[in-house]
Amino acid sequence: MANTQLRKSGFILTMGEILVKIMATKPGQSFRQPGTLVGPYASGAPAIFIDQVAKVGSPGAMIGCVGDDDFGALNVERLRADGVDVSGIAVIKSATTGSSTCMP
């Protein structure tokens, strides 16, 4: 991310968690037994925010980290494809990308 970009009016920089979300398909579904899950979906509030910033055409960048795994690649590729500057996202070889689960 170039310093000249940061000086532009309207450039948005965010930092924070980048993770994937895996969701149960039925309300009240317990995770104590096998059940149907959907996902993974790219997630993490700061990542979702900056992705939407890029989708409406504003320049922005993300600072954060992901693991060197498929979940990390999913997130970085999505952000890059949507126009986010991902040069501030570190890929950590010894880590796994965070995940969350939720019920509808």
C-alpha cells in the first residue's frame, strides 16, 4: 500500500480479524451431534466492512493476518477480487485461519 494512496481523500483503512463462518442449516440445530452445515463464508466484521467499501467503489485496504490454508486463501482472494488492497494481510505459515459457527 503506497503512502500516496493513504493521503488520498476518502481512502479507508481497516484492521482486525479475518475468518470464515460455517453455519448450521436448521434453527436450534445442536453441534453436539452430526448435522448439515453450509459454508465456509468469508467473514470477520472488519473484512466484511472493507469488502463493502470496495464494492461501492471507494478505495480501501485491510491489515490483518490469515493462516496459510484454504480458508485464508478464500478470504484474501475474495477481498482482492472485490478491489481491496490486500498488501497489508500477512499469511502465517504456522497458523490456521480463524473460524466461527452459528445457527440460523
